[in-house]
Amino acid sequence: MDARSDRFTFFWQEDSPFSQWHPSVFEVEGVRYTCAEQYMMAGKARLFGDARVLEQILRAATPKQHKALGRKVSPFDAALWERERERIVYEGNHAKFTQHRMLLDTLLATAGTELVEASPMDRIWGVGLNAADPRIQDPATWRGLNLLGKVLTRLRDDLLAQGMTPMRGP
């Protein structure tokens, strides 16, 4: 369940439309993805030229499998991944949100807040805290980088700057 304060929109777990694991079929360059996690891990395999793992990721049925396969990409260069990972996640989420009007409206409705992945276990893509932890209200006390939240906040702001607006009415 997502939560919102004046400054932040907190999300975590696949029931949130902002989660990489949220089921949402979209296409990029003729390739079908079932969620943003699959796109991310396929992008990782492409980045490192691992065609074998890429094929397995594209055939895998669940985000858990996508993530596990992404950890098998070889050869792997951490510095290159750190330079490219946010671009890859941005591209996948751009496709996910712009190909589903309800998801797009949900993202645009967060305008004025910073999106925050309130995952107590993820210190790279999330903040390393859950939404009930009082420290989550102060970015200075976050234990993680919140990369997913930053990517989604930037995507939303870019879409708004391009003139996208939420649909009105029933």
C-alpha cells in the first residue's frame, strides 16, 4: 500500500504501481515485457553482452526469476552498471507508465512530492527504511540511495514538463 505525506509518496512491494515488480505488460522496440524488473534485468544483460542470460530473462515468468537471472549476467562491471542503471530503469518505466493510462495518471497524481521506495531491505533502489519508521520523513536519516524513487520522480517531472496531464472525470 502506498502512503503520502506533504513532501513524499512512499511505496514498496509489487502491489504498488511504482514497484519494479508490479505486473504491467509493455513493449519497447518490439520486445514484450511483463514488468519493469524484467526490462531492467534484460537491459543489464544487453549492457554486458550476455545473450544467453538475456534470452532466459525474456522467457522467465516472474520478477523474482528476472532478478535472480540478472545476478548471473557475465561479464559484469560494477562501475559500468552504476553509470548506466538509472538510464535503463528510466527507459523501462517511461514505457511502462506511458503505455498504461491508469498507471500514468497515478504517477502524475504524485506531483509536488518526492517518490520514495520505502523498502527496509533495499539500500540502493530504496531508502533502507519502511514507511512507518519516523526516520523516513527526513532524507538525512535515510539508510539508502532511493534510486528508484529518484528515477520515478524525474520521470514524472519530465512527463509533466512535456504537457502530460492526468485524465479527468470517471
